[in-house]
Amino acid sequence: MRRLLALTVALVLLSVTWLRSEVPKPDNRPLLQLTALALVPGCCRIGPLKLVGAWQLQSRHGAFGGYSALLRIAPGRLLAFSDRGYLLEFSEPGSPQRQPQFGATLSDREALKVNRDVESATQDPATGRIWLALEGRNALARHRAKLSREAFQLMPEWQNWPQNSGPEAMVRLADGRFMVVCECRTTWFGGNLHPGFVYSGDPIANPAGQAFTMAGIPGFRPTDVAQLPDGRVLILARRLTWPVPARFAIKVLIADPAEIKPGGIWQAHELADLADPWPIDNYEGLAIERMADGKLIGWIVSDENGAVSQRALLLKVEIDEAALPPKQKAPGSTGRP
């Protein structure tokens, strides 16, 4: 009886935790509400990162939610992609407001989750082209600036990555190279080691990637990556700390792509441990933007998984470049693998 009672309680708690929000009546008008969260002035600074704003995103649109990737596509304009293959283009808080745009990355006939689970995105600022990495199929899609699909490729070197923890972090570097890191681990016991590939250019056109291993923080998995002006990258990392209800720990790491060597270990270092009073949720998307006033801003978005115990949050984080750790030049490094 004790075991039966314990099992019953566990099942009830799990059902409550991962319970999907009640589906409201359809309302597919392009409406998006950003509600500012109350922050104590000066409450949230960790090393070079200072939280200057936080908002909860809400909408009754059927394409809303589940955001796993984030791009800054124009001054004052952000573009988020979801693990259901939908997209949301919206104005940054504090910038001139324009109507949000909801859309899909695939046509309805292809709308199986395995075909549209976007987990990471990156863009070529010169052409506007956008690359989307799809978990499940471990594939890469290239889209034109207006988001019509241009090319699609199953990536052979990603096919051994688990379906539910694939190409979670991807970035097109300023020198034209692409870097992709798997959320998965290299081995069952490799808690801080994650396989990755670096490509000389567009991975669809240049599929011969060079493998490396990212060494992160034990227990934390990379969820997104974005490049700093000095060439290094910030890596968003997440750990599920408690499943009932879902609770997460979030860290921000820093690493230098110039230190990547084929077949080698690429070390990422902890930059900040985001914790209370920071609002914490399942953060999966990161974008970095140079503002008109010269400040460097990081935008972070969370995937609420459609669960009643989670929220779709947007954070605005000021990055103090002078407080970043100094760059380390590896002996004999050329800056390219």
C-alpha cells in the first residue's frame, strides 16, 4: 500500500508539473503581450552581466510558445524560433513598437514535430540568410531572408546524436565559419563533454566538418551560443534541477573559437551563475546586440514547454565588456582550426 500510495502521488505530481495549459479559444490575431517583471533596482549583477529588464511573453496565437532559438535581425527587432517549427518576429521592449509577426518554417503537410523541431538558429548579416538546426532529424535547413526554404540537408556527422538532444547550439562566426555543439554528451559518464563540429563555411555547401569536443560545466548542457565583438562566444547552459515542478539552473559560459583544434578539447569557462533574484526558467535562446548608444546587450528567451508551471520569459542583459576576462592566446594558435 505504501508503494502504491507513493506511486500515485508521484504520478499526480508529474501530471501537474507537465500539464499543458488549457487551450483557449482560437485567436490567431497577431497579438503579443509583454509584461514587465518587477525587479529591485540594482538587484541582479553577476560579474560582467547586469540584468536590466525582464518580461513575460504571452499570446493566444496558436503558433506562440516553445522558443528554443533567438536572433537579432534588425535594430530593435528580434526573431524567435520554436521547437514546433513556428516563428515570432517582435519588437524589443523600449524600441519603436511594430506589429508582431507569427509564422511557420514549414508547410502544414510537413508539420510533424520530428520535421520541425528547431533548436538553434544563426544568420549571415550580409545576405540575411538564416540557418535552422533541427533536432530529431539532426538536419540543417537554409532559408532566404524572407524565410522561404532554400536548402535542406541531413547532416551525416550528426546522425549518431540522440533525437531529443541534438544540435542545440549553433553560430555563424564573423569569419564565416560555422560552429555547432550537441546538447548530448560524448559518453554516458562524460557529464561536461559535448561533441561539436566546426565548418569552413555553410555546412550545407561545405559538409566536411572538423570534429571537436566542448568541455563545459558538469551537469549543464549547452542550449545556445552567440558571438561577442572580440571574437569569443557566450554559451547558455542549463541543468534540470528538479522535475516536479520543473526547476532549472542556468549558467553563462565563455570560450574562444580560436582555440578549437580538430579532435581536441575546447574548454569553456564559467562566466556567471544565474540564480535568484534573477527570474529563472528554461532558457534556450541567446542573441547579442550592439545598441545605438554603444552598450552591448544580450537577449535571452525561455521555452515554457507549454507547461502551466513555466513561463516564456525575455531577459535583457547588459554586458560590461571591460569586466570580461582577458582573452588568452593559445601558443602557436592561428585563430583557425
